[in-house]
Amino acid sequence: MNHAMRIADSDQLKFSSSLLSSKGTAQAVLEACQQKDATNNEIARLIQTDSVLCSYLIHLVNVSNQATHVVTSLSEAVSLVGIPVIKQLTIGFSLIDQFRSGSTNGFDYQEFWSHSLLMALAMQELGKTTLICAQDELFACGLMARIGCIALATIYPNEYAALIKQKQNSSISIATLEQQYLQTDHNELTATMLIDFGLPKILVEAIYYHEVPAESGFSEGSYPFQLVNLIHLAKQIADFGLASESERAVRISELMLLGGKIGLDTESFGNLIDQITQEWHACGRILQIKTVNLPSFHNMVSTSLPCLEMTTSDTPWRVLLVEDDPFGLESAEEVLSDTLGYTVFSATNGKQALSLAMDIMPHVIVTDWAMPVMDGLALTRALRATAWGQNIYIIMLTGYEDDKKIVEAFEAGVNDYVTKPVNVPAFRARLHAAWHYRRLQEAWERDQLHLKRFAAELAVTNHKLKHDALTDMLTGIPNRRAGMKALTGAWNSANRSGQSIAVMLIDIDHFKKINDTYGHAIGDKVLKEVATSIRNITRKGEIFCRIGGEEFLMICPNGCTDAKSAFPLAERLRQHVKMQEINIDETRIQISISIGIALKDAAMKSDEQLVKAADRALYAAKNAGRDRVYLAIENKLISSNFC
Ligand SMILES: Nc1nc2c(ncn2[C@@H]2O[C@H](COP(=O)(O)OP(=O)(O)OP(=O)(O)O)[C@@H](O)[C@H]2O)c(=O)[nH]1
């Protein structure tokens, strides 16, 4: 379901603008970036006064694959990264500086930035791997992808402290709690601020939906769809990096599945995660942000299974004895520890036992029935109501012998009962049965985990196969098969809604000449660059794919019905590619494209006819001299020049 992007109100907007009025270097750099005639040298000189920004920028250009040599000059770094990214990085670092700490109770500012940095680096590396978007831009976006949390914590410190407290005991999402307490949420505020900071709308929208991508309504395979899923995966990686060890063991399969969705198998995904964590430590040092030492992904995968504690014959059993009668406690303790050799912990009522059990995770609880504060029955029910309390073997010690009482105890969840006074050999036999039960249970849980892991790996492989089957390997965009599938989907839904759709066939002009002049390897690079540059300006709902050698298809299910609305769609792409500088081995290659566009009309019987009409228009554009757009409409072919 699509929930339209909402942005925050004017008071919150004022806050976002006030962040930008930061003093010092940041302000000077931002002002210089606004000026049309500012040179890279001037901007580099300003950046030089901020050692953190300066070191990061040099680090960034050297780790990204933009530079072919080691870059040490700041003005070269500025020119490689580009002014928009410099502006975004300056804002990001200035925000880190201003909000390293704050007064909102329970808000861990250090952890927030640690998470944001990891997410930013994950976005940058995923961008490098998937070629979805310029990686430096992704880094800056990632750094600020959850900045709305800081903003809300700063504007409403008391309410935010209260909602953080509620979050600790609840599974409700933070955004839902924010809506309940503040009638807005961090995603709305983040979007407001990022628009205000001048980030491209397509990125802002993807960030807005990144926590629940399904709410975006982006069509599968489209550019915004890929972008929002990339950001979602980066957030999951950051959550994973900051999770506790036991939580990581649970999250690892889920993470592998997401890796599979972008076409990475377990090994390449693991390498990517290791690369991201290494970068996290390096950048954390530069930006003075704390990071967490993680084992290699491969180690985490292989050790996440044995984290289950296996009971062996040498395992010292932890037994929690719950008894209010001091004499009863002493004698039972003696039997359990001296005679049977168990490690015994004791509590004198159910309430005390419950909190002790949480700390020591006993294998067995031996509890008296009648006790003050919380009796054995209430303790059993409380334990069985929790996830961690399900596996504890509970033996009820009781003086009661009537059947009704025994049934009541089993209904509450005890595994066994022993009547007082305790008969030591019989008690030993029952504890032996408990030991067997526990072993079987652990073996079953282990099998379950193996099965889950196996299912996850299988799903990763399936996703990868599916991804590979629908992705063009050279350019990384959807291939002909994916395009035709998407076209049939768009055609059918246009039939149902009565809306029109437009398709464009896009063909690089004189591509053979490029191959002949520079060789096929350069031809491939040109294809990749053209595909990436068009994909970068694809809008919500549009689907762009490679359907042949140098031919691409764009599906625009945006209700475009006449020449007036169709031509601008195509002209935007044609002019964008024409302006593109393709520099290969210091040679600037000039590229142009021809576009044939067609609109679905009532006379067309199938999507195939629509593509044929676009093909006729493309042929006309080529014949008329190339580097132009032709439209097939009502059996006529018209050029955008005549419009
Ligand atoms: N490098 C490279 N070349 C390819 C690929 N697929 C097809 N080609 C080449 O693309 C060229 C297409 O040439 P033509 O169909 O004559 O078209 P053109 O030279 O672009 O001329 P017009 O379309 O008429 O402007 C051929 O030389 C193909 O070998 C590919 O994946 N990589």
C-alpha cells in the first residue's frame, strides 16, 4: 500500500533551518557552495580549517573508486567529489559536532551517530556494489537518514525521553510511538530537513520509506524501488552491527536473505559486511565516533549456531531452589548440591525466584507450592508466559497429594512434581529424566536452527538466481525479460484503471563507431555509463531496462496521454545524456541518443503493438538524423521539433 510522503510542520522546519546557521567552517563552506563562481581551490581552502572534514574527504576519495592514483590534494578531492556532495558532507559533519551529546534522558547520542555512520558506510558500499547511485551522495544521505530522531529529541526532550522509556518494554516501532506522542515522526522530520538541505527528492523519498519499503508503493524493479531497498538493507546492517551478540545470531539469517535480494550470495555478502565494518572503524577514528569490534561475517555465521548451550554429562547443572521454609531449604539444598552435585541457587519466594531466574537461566527450577508473595503455581505461570521461561524444567515440591491439585499444577506448566518429604533416590531418578528431556529439547532446537539457516541459504540462492535471471549483467539494470514482464504488468493495470501508459525505446547513436574506434571494452563502459545516468534520473513508478545491445526501454505508467505530456518525458532523457561527460582514459566521448515514444491508445490490442509503435518512432528518429525524439500517435509519427 502506498502512504504518501508527509513532511513536518513549519515550527519543525524552523528548527531544521536553525541547524544550518551553524558557525565557523561549516557555515563558510556552505556559503561558498551556494556561490556560482566559487572555485574548487577556494572551497578546499575553507575545508582545510576543519581537520575532520579535511581528513574524511581525502580518505573518501582514496577508498572510493573514483581516483586512479592516491589523492593528497584537497582541491583535487573537492573536484572529484563535487560541490553538492561537499555541501551534504559539511552539513552531516556539522550535525555530528553539534549533537555529540544532548539533554534528552535515555537518548544515546554516541550510539545514534555510531549507527548513522555504519548505515552511511553500508549505503556507500552497497552503492559501489550495485551501481544504483553515486556512492558519495549515498554516504552523506546515510549519515542523515535518521536525523529526524535527533531533531525530535531536541525539540521535545521530555516527550522523547518518555517515549524512549516506553519503547524499552514494547515492540511498537519508534515511529508509531513518535506519532502517538508528538503527532509526527522522525521520518517526516528527516524528509523535511533533507529537502531543506537540498538533497535530491528521489533520495529523500527513498529515505522516507526505508524502514518499511512496502509502504512506498514503488513498482518492483524500478529505480526508486531498488534505492529504497538498498537503504533498508543498510539500516538492517547498522542495526545488526550495534545489536548484542545473541541478537546478532538471530538477525544473521534475515540479513543474508536481504543480501540475496540484491543478488549477493553468502560469501560475497560476507565480504561486503567485513569491508563495511573495517571502514566503520577507520571513519569512526576520524570522526571520533565509537564503533564495535565485530568478528568476521564468516565467523558470525558459523558461530551463531552453537550459541545454544548444549547440556553434556559434564555440564554443571544450575538448579534454582525456591522454598520459604528455612529447614526445607537447607535439606533440599543438601540433597541437590552435596548428594547430586548440582550448582544450587536459592530464593525464598516466587518473585525473588523470577528475577534470579532471569539472571542465571537455570536448567531446572525446584519450587515449593505454598509460599508468601508469589506461590509456586504463580511462578510457573509467570515463567511460561515468557519466551525464555519456556525451556526451564520445573519440578513442583508439594505436600498436596490430591488429584485436583496435581492437575492444577500440570495445567500451570510444571513438568513434574515430587511430594514431601523428599525421597532421595526417587528425586535423583526424576532429575535424571529432566536431564534427558532437556537434551532432547536442545537437539530439537538445534535442528530447528539448522533448518532455518538452511532455508535462509536456499532462499538466498533462489533470490540470487531470480535476480540474475532478471538483471542485465553488464549494466546492473533490469534485463529484457524483466522489462517485458513489467510491461505486461503495466499494460494490464492500465487496462483495469483506464489510464494511459507511454513506452520509450532509447537507442545510442552510432554505437558501432564507438566500438570500432575505441574497442569493445570501452563500448561496454559507455553502455554502463549511459544506463547508470538514465537510471539515476528515473522517476517514481518508471521502469528502465536494457532490452538489447545498445537499446533500452523505459516504461512510464504515469497517465501521459498526448504529445504535450509525452515529449518532455523523452526530451528530459535525451538532453540529460547529451550533457553527460563520458571520460574514458582521458578521452571525452560525446554521446547522443534517439528515442521513439508511443502512447497506449484504444486501437491497440496488446503491449506488443505498443512497443512496435515505439519502434517505428525510433526508426523515424534515426532516419531524420538521430539525436532526437519521435512520437507514434494515432498512426502518425511526429517529431518533438515540430511541437
Ligand atoms: N561493446 C558492446 N557492443 C555491443 C554490445 N551489444 C551490441 N553491441 C554492438 O552495438 C553495435 C550496434 O550497431 P548498430 O546496430 O549498427 O547501430 P549504431 O552503430 O548504434 O547505429 P545507429 O543505431 O543507426 O545510430 C554493434 O556493433 C554491436 O556489436 C555490448 O554488449 N557491448
